[in-house]
Amino acid sequence: MATDSNKFQAIIAHCKEYGFIFPSSEIYDGLGAVYDYGQWGAELKKNIKDHWWHSMTRMYENIVGIDAAIFMHPTTWKASGHVDNFSDPMIDNKDSNKRYRVDHLIEAKASELEGEGHAEQAEILLKQMDELLAADDLAGLRTLIETNRIACAVSGTVNWTDVRQFNLMFSTEFGAVSSDTEDNKIYLRPETAQGIFVNFLNVQKTGRMKIPFGIAQIGKAFRNEIVARQFIFRMREFEQMEMQFFVRPGTQKQWYEFWKEERMKWHLALGISPDKYRFHDHVKLAHYADAACDIEYDFPIGFKEVEGIHSRTDFDLKQHQEFSKKKMQYFDNDIDPETGKPYGNYIPYVVETSIGVDRTVMLLLSEAYEEQDLSTEERADSRVVLKLPAKLAPIKLAVLPLVKKDGLPEIARGILDDCKAHFKCFYEEKDTIGKRYRRMDALGTPFCVTVDHQSKEDGTVTIRYRDTMQQERVPLASLREMVLREIA
Ligand code: ATP
């Protein structure tokens, strides 16, 4: 497995230096696996969310979006199975007291073996792990770790505790009374999906939705991840973009395949090469699923999940029906060709697509980040450029007067006024033009225009393209339409 930890570290440093992502509450030394988005990270993230939202709720006429609360009635999480099942097998090293997720520990060993040219051994190890995970064989997992001499990275020893399950949900108290009882315990949602399930009938009835239809949502989710040292790849507070698609029972397989294909198309439409992606089918299915896979991207830390596609059966709606004692049925008046009668009442099946906003940010940064050596015989030169898709870039157009005088700033501000209601622009008059270009490259700005003395005479400006660094003169009156075309 190819990993490039230098590139990963360089991206983290770049994000901090250029106002994309900061450690949370950094002045107090940060908080583990919690991050804040700075001025440009927030723009990038918002563009990703808008893009996903539009592609779900505009491009499919049978998908609508909602925005449910983070807090939900605590019974929701009993019904969904999260109170009992939302846990990961963990193991502690007795010498370092460090805790590891068992699958991560074994996967790391497999990568190591692969790196040493023992691909076959790595494959066997992963296969054994998958089988033990599928069988919930915790003792077997411990034996697998010990017999393969998988050591703790800190202590270097193979002195392990038993494997135990840890629940990943955060809880807090609801209302004024704080007590140790379970009465007012409430959870921070670990996934946004349940907000959709409990609103399924509200949306279906008020929206007069006919099956098949989908409900999309973007929102925060919280997981008390035990191993969380992978920047925004694995956070304790993160954001998800989920879509639950409600289908007639028996058709779920076909819709599962449909959404696998549609979602891969969405990724590839970002201009990313297909060999950077792969599907990974789940061997151990979650308690609610009859089929599941991940879309994995080749991050600098190796191929990892960015999106999950799950066929969740009627599990969630059925559970909510049972726990709430409210019917979760849909009446389907389409005619069943086999019986010649309407399909009638049933609890729909669900196929979901679930992608992390932050992992998408990480994906785009990994794809976009490039250190280029631009040295010539005369002089050494280099640049860092973020080749972000223009549509998602934080700033679309930088407007740069060559000098701070002679009426050039006024012309530049005129361009800004013409464009700023349509897309994010940035005005800068400080530093040499070369330095300003480099700064914009580092922020991923696809277009820079320079206003110079000729602009005063003939109404043209120099446009400079980020990726090729090529420049050409264009009428300033054409700029707005040109950028709009490029980011459409
Ligand atoms: P993993 O196996 O990596 O922990 P998961 O299978 O638990 O992920 P899902 O429950 O399928 O993840 O969640 C759907 C999506 O939410 C994931 O594909 C990922 O993009 C995102 N996601 C899940 N957990 C985190 C996290 N801790 N930090 C950031 N994003 C996350």
C-alpha cells in the first residue's frame, strides 16, 4: 500500500499556514481529533456541501432535503441499535497503556508486510481478520494479533489485554437537572440518518412523495473515536452528507447497484482519475445491512473510505415502528403485475449513500496539492499549487492592480463590483505581482486578473490561469461570463 506521509504532513502544514484548517482551540494546545475550518477551508467546505446538495436535490427530481436537529429522543438510539451495537473492538497495550482499534492495528501490520514485499501474507492476515470480525470472535482477534507478533508502536511489545467493545456515542444531560441517572441522558447523534428515518412519514405525506424517493441531509455527527490521529480523516466532530432512498421491498439490490454507479460518477465528475478510486465490499455487515460497500480513495495515507453505500433493508423503519408504536408504513397504489392488485401497505426498504464532508475536503486537498519545481538555468524557483476544481475553489477570481496608483485600483474595484455578487472574488494590491500569483496558487484560485496601464487605454486585462500559469489579454467586460462558464 503506497503511503506518502511527507505529503500528508505537508498538506496539514499548508492547511494551517494558508487559513484552511486549524486545530480546535489551539491556544489551549488543541483538542484531540477536533478541528476548526479557517477562512478558506470554510469556503471550500461550503462549496462541497452546496455541490452535493444541488446534485442530490436538483438533479434527481424525487429527492428532497431536510435539516433535522442533532439532539434526538434517546429512544431513537435504542431503536436504531446504536446503544447496544455502535462499538468497535479495541485492545490495550499493557506496557504503554495505548488503546488501538483492532482492525486498524491489523491493517497497519498488513500494509507493513505488503511494503516489505509479502503481499500474499498480508492478504491472508486481512482475510483472517475479516472472518474473525464477521464472527464477533474477540478472543480469536487477540490470538491473531499475538501470533502475528503485532507490536504496539509506542512500547514495541506484544503484551496485550483482551479485546473489548467500546461504544462510540457521546452523551450529555438534557434539561436543567444534572444527575447520574439515565433519565435525562441524551446522545449527540453519531450519524445523521436517524433524523431522516424518524421524519420519513412527515416528509412523505407533506411532500406527497411516491416511492422510490429520497431524503437528503447534511449535518454534524459525533463519534468518540478511540484512535484519532489522522487529521480531518477521522474526527470526533465531523459532518456527513447522507441520502436515504426509500424503495419497494425486493427492489433494494437493483437500487443499491444504481446508487453505487451514480455515486462513483459524482466522484469522477470532479475530474479525478478512476484509478484513484475503488469499491470495497464489506465482509462484516452492520446489524442493519444486507449489502454494503465503501468507495475508497487513494489518500496519501493509502486507500481509505470516503463514502459508504448501504442497503439498510427495512431495519430502521421497522425498529422505529416497534419502539414508537407508530406505523411507519407506506401505501403503494401502483399495480403489482403478478397479482393485478396494488402493492398496498409495506415498510419501505432503504438504500443509503453516506459521505463525509471532511473526508471529501481531505480527498480534494490530496488530489489538488502539488509542489512544483519551476527552476530555470538562471534561477531557482518553485511553487505550491492547489489544483482544486474551479467550481469548488474557495476564491474563483483574484483581481490585482499592477500598481496602487494611476487609477488602476479603481478599474480593479470596478471588476470586483461587477463579479462579487456572482462568485467569490479577492482583491489584493500589496506585494509584487509574482508574489500575489503564488499566494493565489497556494489557495487554489483558478483565475487571476491583472489590471495594468494598457487596461486604461483599451479595456483589456491579463488573465492568468493557475494550472498552466499561461497568461492572455482579454476584454475586462468578458470576465464575469468567462468565470461563470468555468465554474458552472
Ligand atoms: P470508518 O470505518 O472509517 O470508521 P465508518 O464505516 O464508520 O467509517 P460510516 O458510518 O459509513 O463510516 O459513515 C459514513 C461516512 O462518514 C464515512 O464514509 C466517512 O466519510 C464519514 N465519517 C465517519 N466517521 C468519521 C470520522 N470519525 N471523521 C470524519 N468522517 C467520518
